[in-house]
Amino acid sequence: MSNSTVLSVNTLLNKAVKTLNLTSLGQEKSAQKVSSNQQVDSSELKIIEIESIELQVSSDDKYVSVKDKMLNHHLMTSYQPHLLHYAMKGIGCLPTPILESLVGHLNGPNSKQYLHVDAHLRLILAINSKLKMPLQLSEMTELRKRFATDAVAMQAPSVWQQASDNIFSSIKQFAKKGESSISWQDKTIANADDGDMTLRCYQKRTNNIGFGFKKEKIYNPDKTVLLFFHGGGFCIGDVNTHHEFCHAVCEQTGWPVVSVDYRLAPEHPAPTALRDCIAAYAWLAEHCQSFGSLPSRIVLAGDSAGGGLSTMMAQQIITPSKDAWLDLGTDGQKTFDMLQRLPPPMAQMPLYPVTDVENDYPSWELYGEGLLLDHADVAVFDAACLENSPLPRQHILTSPMLGDNRQICPTYVVAAELDVLRDEAFAYANQLKDYGVVVQTYTVVGAPHGFIHFMSVHEALEQETKHIINGFARFVREVIRTQALLAA
């Protein structure tokens, strides 16, 4: 697929933004007006006339003082890469009749098809459907680039600004006592085959004013650390594409978050990603005290393919299968030996996870077309991950439902209603409940697969994502309380 034929979401909404005059991008102007008879030119897209609509791009877009500019300025950050964020958020401010007209013009889904989906999200689905190109295994490198560009462009610029990047943030008169901030650092560790692997480590800090300069203190009251595995069909995604979500988890819970940049298929088929994630877990178990955490309080989380990795990690760390790992020869023996030395995870949160690579469920037919993840996508990712794997397709290390889940840690399963994978998430949760495992299931009504990528551009999904993070935090704190009572 040549670059000339690939129209990314970023390209489309760049054009829409220029037409809608959303150019303030967080500067002094708080709103922009769209003159009548103005049209959004997005390739073949023709938009109806919009008469003098005032768009509020962001509630924070007001006059900024010189002091605030100095505090917030980031020398390495340009707002331009985040144009997609402002465009998608700004379009959501259009009146509902106009949004419905745009959805209709694109032959998008109506409110009767998806009862709990508002016009803004249906417009996003309609645009995605227009731009979506069939996935090809041979074009996975190009897909990774497009996905990485669009995923980061949708994120809020604020989550990419580190206070430590600005010398003014260290001076007493510019710091507020008790103010918290999120910082992150990329670390390089050895992957499962002793190559280099990146971990992005997030920490929340509170500021205690000292003499002249502020003194920062790590904030982690639960002594808990979260290990996160990004989604993307085991083929796309990285620590950047899921940066906003990890930043939000750290900010809301106070827990340090460690995000794993595991190797991807098809260059590295299954179970390479699982082995890399186990190596990351081993590193974290050894270094968790530097995060103010205990080895007994490591929690796991991941979305989609990353959710599948979370479930397999929990299973194999708690009850490793020697026979399954010996199918990989000496590499498998090495990983099995490592697993036996690791402390068990305290809890896990798989978000719309991959749990069963073989069986079809009702949601497979209900939501396999017209959404963000469809039958064809799953088939390509499946082939990339499994066709050249040294393991058979039906294997414990590729399908979590086949392994021993009787002793799994307490689990908070998140499902998306409009998701081809919805019912396998339910099936996994029900299997754990049958074994007597502590399980809580939360379904995001009206949400498609991958909804956390829209957390800062769609109001309802932003609230749902916050609710999920807070719900998991409460779930984990209840686990801590229960364990403390049992130990007393």
C-alpha cells in the first residue's frame, strides 16, 4: 500500500481542523467561530453548511499568564502532533443534529443500531469505516507506523509534559505545597533472549517545599505497583500508544506503573511476547522497592492482546506448566525455572482481553463487522502471531482458557459491549468464578473494542475510563484489606 493511497485518521482530521478553524490549540483564545457556508474538505467528504457555531475546544483554553507559560512550556513538545486530539474533541462539541447529519452522510450506524452510542462516537466509527483499509500481513510495518502516529495524536498534550523538564518547576516560588505530578523514565532491560527491551516507568510525586527548591516525595500509599501490557493484536502498539492510559492510572491511583515494550509478531511469533513480559515481571519483582512497592503487591493489567498476556502471566506465574514450557526446548526450560522463583501477582485487570483463540462466541457474529476490530483484523493478527509459532495452535501458552486457572489471583475483568471479543471475556470471568476465584466484571455499555484510546476526546468514554481505574483501585485495596485480616 503506497503512502499516496493511505489516508490516516490524522490526515483527515488535520483537514477538518483547518476548515473548522480550530487553531488556538491551548493558547490564549478560548473558542473559534465557524462562518456560514463553510465546508469541511476531507478528501471525498462533503459536509453540510454550518452557521456560526461556536466551538469550545477545551475548558482550559483561556488567558495564560507569563508565569503559567513558563511552568507549562516544554521545549521538546509541539502541539502539532496532537492536532487530532483537539479536532476529535472539538467535533464532539458540534450540536447533535449536525453530528447526526454527518453520520448519515457517511452511511454510519444510527441510534437504533447502537442504542447506547451517542452521535459523536458513531461519527468516529463512521469515519473509521470510511478510512479503514484491509490489513495485510506484508504491510504490518506500515500499519504500526500509522497506528502509532494516530494513537499519540489523539492523546492530550498535557500527559506528555513532565514538570522535571522545566527548570522553573524546581524553584520554590513556582511550586505549590502538596501539588502532585507524574514523571516517567524509560529503562532498558534484557528481554527473554538477552536483547534490549524498553520499560516505561511512571511515578507520582508530591511536592514538599524546601529552602529555595521544592523537594519531591514518591507517592505510593498502597505500596503497590502495576505492570502494564499494551494491546494491538500482538503485532502493533508500544509504550507510546498507551502512554495516556498508563499516565491516568498512575495519576488516579498513586501507584507506579511499568509499561512493557515487548517484541511483536510476525517477526517474533508466540510465545515471544509472553516470555518478554515474564522477563519484565522478574525485573520488577527484583526492583519494586525502588518504586516504594512490595514484591507481594504487583498487579497486572493490559488491554486486548495485552489483556490476554495479563491472563497468561497470572496463570503461569501462579501455576506454571512444566510440560508446556518444555515444548520450547532450552528456552522454555529457562523461562520455567524463572517462573518458579517469582512472587505471585496480587490482582489483575484484563481489559477486553483475548482469552480464547479457537472458539467462536455470539459476540463474534454480532460485532464482527463495521467496528474498530473486525473479523478480518482478527484473522491477520492471528496468522501473524501463530502461523510461525513453534507451538501448536491449541496450546496453553497461546490460549489462556486452556490452562490451569484454578488458583488465579483476584481478577477485575473489563468488557466492551460492542466488541467481537466481549463474550470470551465473559467466558474467562465465568470460568474463574466456577473455580471460586474472586472476580468482578464490569461492562462498558456502548463502547467498542479499544475504547481507552478515546479517553480524552470523548466525554462519556473519559468518564468510563476514570470509573474503571477507580473501580480497580477499590478492588485492589479490598484485596489488601482482606489479606491483612487473614494474616492477623
